Amino acid sequence: MFVYKAQFIEQDTLGSGCFGIVFKVKHKLTNKIFAVKRVQFKDDFSDEKKQRVLNEVKSLEKLDSIFVVKYYNSWTEGTHLYIHMEYCTQTLKHVLQVKQQVFERQPKEPLNIFEYYICCQIFRQLLQCLQFLHESCPPVIHRDLKPSNILISYNNNNLVHLKLGDFGMATEHKTTFMSHTQGAGNGKYMAPEVSSSRDYDHRADIYSIGLIGAELFDADIRAYNSKIFSSQYNVVVNIFWSMMNAMSDNRPSCSKVLKDYSQWTSII
């Protein structure tokens, strides 16, 4: 029995990578929309690659939360593994691509107060998502945080929620001195200690999210005409730099940054 074709109708291809293709599908009985990831175990598929795929399934099974893309089921058909997940309409990557156009802002122009407000809400939710992983028992290191792995969904009240996806590189940090795979993740958003050693912990994710936050707020733009919220903007930019500190011990936790939320949103 081929479950995939029996239960789902493919509507679109959402994305593809070295481990598989993600489809937007409609369930034949309920007409509900889902995402299904299809991974083909080829002859040249190494044991390490297989483990990464299976690791994603295990992580999604355990991390049942509003902060993580919802997992429903998984099964195999021949040489294919299928992962049935919640469908999210967009990613943060798409938001970053269209944000300037939506707010009618030129590349060299600073954020106005409305765009700043939206960025604050996005970054707060992103911190809450990562806080959930890091405060799990045992703590989980995502290790592949990037805008395309941060998904956007809508609840029944049409409110926007950010969720973390793609847990193929995720790992548990069970003991203080536990070592991990060197060079795991995306090079652009990888913390320096991950690229250079096996000795790192959840603070590697803090580095990645700091860099994503800097992109979200266009943190390389420091010249502000408006004095209404320039001080708050400088506070949040300094937070990003602290999160990207080369010394992981000096990076703030998600809970610490969230605790200081009012310092960079007091004008809102």
C-alpha cells in the first residue's frame, strides 16, 4: 500500500535540499493542507546522512510545542522516507527578501517606527522558540539556524507565529563537557567554535540568532534621522553584537535578552 499517493495530492514543491524534497499536499479525505518531506535513500547515501534524516524525525517527535513545526507521522515506501508535517505558508527568508519593498524603504534608508515594531515582534518570537529548545531537558542545540529554517504559520485567530523547522542537524546536549560534530550547520550562520572544534554547547545557536537578528533590523545601518527611537535601536544592535561575541561564555541567553525586552521596545 502506497500511503503517500493514497492519502495526499501534491500541489506544489516548497523546497529541496541534499536530503530530500518538501511538498505542499492536500489530504484527500479532509482537504487540509500539509507539508510532506520525501527523502530517497540512494545507494551512495552514507550512514551519517541516514542518521541525520532519522534524527530529524526523532527530534520532531519529542519536541511537541507551538515553537516547533508540528510533526504528524512518518513512514517508508521502498527506498523513500516520508515525513508528514504542519504546513507553514512562509519562511523568515521570504520576509527578509520583501521587507524593504513592503515598507517602501530604499536600501540605504533606516527603519521607520512601524517596521521597527514588526521586527521587534518577530525577534521576540524567535527568541522564545530558541529558549524552548535550550530549556528542554536535556537541552537541544539546533545547529542549523538560518532564515529558511524559521517558518511562519497562522493560528485559528489568524495570528502569526514563528516556528523552528529542519531538525536534521539538531542534537541533545546531555552533559556539560559533551562534544559534538565539528562544522555542523550552515557556514554563514555558524558560530566560530563550531567550525573550529567539537567543544561547544547551545550558545552556538545564540551566535546564529544574533546574526539573523542583525539582518532583520538592518543592523549595519546606524545613521538615524529620527530621534524617537534611536536609543532603543542602539540597544538592540548592541544585543546582537553581544550574541555574536567570539567568546561563547560572554553571549547572553535567550531568557536574558527577553527579560530586557522593554529596553528596546519602550517606545512601542
